[in-house]
Amino acid sequence: MEPATDAAGAASAITVADVHKTFRGDVHALRGVTLEVAPGEIFGLLGRNGAGKTTLVKILLDLVRPTRGATRLLGVTSRAPRARREVGYLPEDHRFPDYHTAESALRFYGGLSGLRGAPLRARARELLGRFGLAHARRRKIRGFSKGMKQRLGLAQVFLAEPRLLFLDEPTDGVDPVGRAQIRGQLEELKRRGHTIFLNSHLLSEVEQLCDRVGILDQGTLVRCGTIAELTSAGARFAVAAADPIPADVVAELGARVASVQATAEGIEVVLDDEAGIDAVVDLLRARGVRLRELTRRRHSLEQVFLSSLRDAPPEGPAP
Amino acid sequence: MIAFLALFGDAWRRARDRRSVGVLLFVAALVAAFCASLEFTNPDPRESLKNHLENFSLRTRHGPASFGIIHKLRRMPRVDARAPAAEDDLPLGLDHVAVADLEIADLDDFDGVARALPGRSGPGRPAAPRDRSSQPLTARQRMDAIAGYLRDRGWETVITRARDDAGASLFVAASTEHLSELEGKWRFKLLFGAGEVPIDSMTPAEVVIDVQRTVARLLAGMFGMLVLLLAFGGTLPDLMQKGSLDLLLARPIGRARLLLFTYAGAVLTVLLVTAVIYGVCAVTLSLRSGHFSWAFVACALPTTTVFAAVFPVAMLVGVVTRHGNFAALAALACYGAADVVASLRTQFVDAGVVNGSMWKTVLEILWWITPKTGEIATLGVLRLGRSELSAAGFERFRQQFPAAADALTAYGTTALFAAFFLGATILLFRRRDF
């Protein structure tokens, strides 16, 4: 499947245009959110509890109606049921009817997605096998552990071979081995060109998987970009030397760059223009400093996230 | 269609999982076992004719299961019942014939009862008081009175001849093709012969229908509805639990269709469950009575209609409160209220409350807007009677239901009631954020 030439001919897999949502009691869940997710992209949405992440996903899936604004999935307005034909959704805290077995639940949801007969049965069994539930396919869900329910939740996402997936905390309640498996599945989907919209509190997970990240705070999309863009710390470099750098060399350097600071391994310099790093290296070598490593400094996603929040904790480092 | 089958399958699984449906099936199994334990013996024509003539009286069938005796002879006539003989000169081709020689002990007494019989005072209507001062009846009138009386007991052909001018001594011959529709005197056995019940005022067919009616009342009545609503009333609240509905609404199916299919799935499941229960009871009854009744199996339809009428109430309350048991109880209350309104209305009519009185107007309005659950059940029983009894037998059976509503009104207003609640549920469900 080639999402770039999808049937809908949509330039974006997801379009959110100036979406506002106000719940009863004047609770502003979303305030003019606008974003686009390209086909084949993995987009991570970060935010604190109550930031509006789940509300945004629910608006995209027509579970919640926006107060203002419009959303489209694969080029079709979210209000139309057909917009969800090629969509898989794993809600946070999902709950299956406990009178179903793993297999009957998948067949039930597959039926609602328009699948039937032998292909549906085969698909259900294949997914149960893929998510390690083949042994429990005839067991009632009420006897499942949290991890098993989460894996079943993921299995139902893939029933209709969706091109667009919404995953709300997909690894919640799953053990480390299971998490690695799920990450592997998502990476495989990414390679196959599927679009994934990921809500997660696990920043490391988002950092590993996502092409782009949006940070939602109090209903507003405060940051949005690629991981590299968000974590970039500007023209800040760390230089490690074999021996301590003499103080006069550091002072001479200080006169040529925006700032310089001695560190245990060497120095950290901040330049006005990253092209100036060549001159720094030339000066150090000319003064006989034996260089061992030159690294571009980056912020962690956690630092970026915390610093993006309006009322961020005081210890949160600025990017 | 695929989505409907998925939701129907879900309703079926839900029904199988619920204990309340298990209770219903268990009770149905007990009823079926009880039906299997019955043993019917058709009345003996000679015994029956003797019994009928000796107990010449005016009885009424007005009101369900009411067989009150209004006028009875003070002095019993002498009846010599016997097998027909060649000298009786009876027509050929009569089935189950019995003949009797009748000597009326007190003509004046006999005439008093005969004057009040249906045909003179009208079927089911209260008899006129005895008029001792009236002229004695002629022999012809007495013979007609006996013939009418015997036909009302289930005899299809009655031949009477006067042996004297006054008509005090009579020859009576009676026959019927349908022994099972001949009123008493007969017995039926319960619990595989452990108990024996003598019957003298009902026909075997009526007893079979009464057993069937009892089963129908069990399922379409308060008990059946309680069980069915407890099993299905929580369908929507369960679907609307946090995390459950998200999984459904994220599918490519509109909310209105989702609700309609959920409703239809539950109704179809109830139809199947009740059809199985009626079917099992019909089979066991047929093994004992010798007659399988499709009409009895078809009683699943009125039962399902009653459920289909009150289930939307549970759906609406379920969408508003998200509480399954509360939704089921609200629907059950609606069912009970409809029954009360219908009963009060019948009593008002019987009591002769005049049109235009405020209470009657209020009751009439309530009756028109509530589902006709009781009336639909009655129509089902009448359909049962019509299919299982001969024309004459059905006419006698029908007298038990003098105030049965017409089908169009009953089904039409009930459908409107269900449509209103279903529409309101869909409207609310479509506008809500989840």
C-alpha cells in the first residue's frame, strides 16, 4: 500500500483546522488547534493529563463533536462514518464486553468494520497469534490480565488493515517484553507506510518512534515539529580534549564566540553561527590542544516538554 | 447487514451469558416437564350427554375463565343415556353419537331455565329473572332449548324428538366430530398420573389452550418481561461504559444505525429464545395431547412484540442514566403502568362510567399513548383459540374475552409508542459526546 497515492487523494492523512471544544461548565478542552499529519508519518501528541489529547483524538473519530473547526481523516470529514473505514483505534482504558472470548470479540468488531466469513475468522486468528493470545482465543475476556486485554486491544486495531491508526497509550500495562514487541509492530507499520497518531506519556517511546511531535498544553498546541527540530539546542557544541585545556586558550576563545565554559572533558561553546565551529577547532589545534570528540549539544524531549508548559516546574531547564 | 449480524451475534452472546435468561430457560424447562406430565382423556360421549342433560342449567362464560351457573333446575330430570340403536333411526355419518331418553321432572322449573338460555336472553348476557307467570313452553320450544344448550356444550349435531304432546318426555341424540371440544365430564392426569383432576365445565381443547395461555402469560407477563428486561435492559448502558463505546463508535457505522441494529438484535434474540421455549412446550404438549400447535409456537411473536414495545424505554433511560438495572426497571414500570391503565379502562367500561367524565378522558388518553401489552397478549390467545378450535368451539372460547381490542389499534399504537422512544433515544445518542 502506498499512502502517498491513496484513493482519497488526500495530501494529509489527518487534518485539524482551528478546532475548539468547550464542554459544559465552560471547560475549554481545545483552543484553536490546527495541525496536519502526512501519510506514512508517525505523529506523537504529548501533554499533561487533561491537556486535551484524548479530546482531540475523539473529535477526529467523531466520538466528540467540536464546538468550532473541522477535522478530516484521509481526506474525508470526520463526521462521516466512511472516514473510519480504514482507521484503527486503541482507546485509553478500553473495555471489552466481558461475555466475549478473545476470538468472538475480534469477530464482533471485525463485523462492525464490514469484515465477515472465513476471511474474518482467519484474520482474527492471525492477529491473536501475532499478539500472543492464540492460547487464550476461546477464553472469556473477564479472565484476562491487564496486559492480555491491552494486547487484545491492539489486535482489534489491526482488524481491518487500517491505513491510519490512533493509539492512546498503547503500551500501558504491558510488560517490557511486550512493549518491545509493540514497538517492533509499530516500526514495521511505519516501514509499510501506515500513518500513526500516538498519544503517550512515555517520552522515550515517542522519541524512538515518532517522526514529528506536538505538545498540547491547556488545549493549545504549543510546540510542533520533528524530534530534531524540537530538541535542537542551537549552535552549542561540546569539545572533549585529551588533556585539560589551558585557561589562556579558553580566554582567547571566549573573545571569539558567544560564550565558552570549561567542563570536565574540555569545553562547551555557544556560537552565533554554527559555521564558526571550524574556526574554534582550528584555534584549539593551533594552540596544541589534542581533540578527542566534538559533539553537537541537544536537549532531551523531556526538557523540551517540560519547558513548553505554561506553568512548568521551576527546575525545568530551558531549551 | 454485516454490522447487523455482528450486533445480533453480540446480543445472542450477551443473552447466553446472563443469568436471568438462564432462569427463564430453567423455568421454561420446568413448564415443559409439567406439560410432559399431563395426560388427557377425551370425554365419553354417553357420559357427557348424560351429565349435560342432568345438569340442564344456564351458565355464563362472560369474563376470563368464568363459568358461573346462573340458573339451575331445582329437580333433576331423569336421563337414560345409551348407545344408539337401529330403531332410533338416526342419519348416517354421525361421529361419536350418544342418545338419551329424557323425562323432565318439573316442566315449570324447566321452562324457567329454558327461557333464560342464550338465544332468548343472548349469549353471555345476564339472564332475565324467572317469570313464573309466563305461559308454559311448547314441546317444540323445549326441544329447541335443549338443542341450543347442548350445542353450547360442544355438541355439533343435536336431534330431539318429543315422545308426548307436552314435551315432558324427549328423545335426544347428539354427536360431534371434535370430542376434544366436548365439555366434561372427563379427567386429566397431572405429574405422570400422580394426580387426577375431574373436569365438568371445560373441554379438553380449552384445557390445552389454558395450559398454553399460562405459558404465554409466564413469558409475556411480568415475570417474563422482568427476566428479559434484566437481561437486555443493560445493553446500551454497558455499551456506553467508558472505553466500550469508543471501540464501537470508532467503526465505520453511524450512531443511528448502531442503535437500531442493537435494538433489532435484542428483539431478534428475544424472538429466538421465546420461540425455542414455546416450541419445546408445544412439542411436549403435543406428545401428551396428540396435537402439535404451530399457533402456540407463534405466541413468540406477541411476546416479542410486547418486549419490542417496552425495550426502547430501557434504551432511552439507559442512554440518559447509563445504569442497566435502572433502565430495565423503568421499562418494567412502563409495562406495569400500561397493564394497569388497560385494566382500569376495562373496569370503567364495565362499570358504565359515562363518556365525558374527567377521569375517563384521562384514562382514555393514557390508554391511547401507552403500549397495548395486555391487548396484544389477548390477541395472541385468541389467535391460538381460532387456530385450534372449530368455528363453534372458537365462538364459545371467544366469550371469555368480551373486551378484546382490535389488532390494528393494539399493534398500531404500540408501534407508535416504541417508535417514539426509539426516535428519542437515537436523537439523544446522536447529539451526545462520548
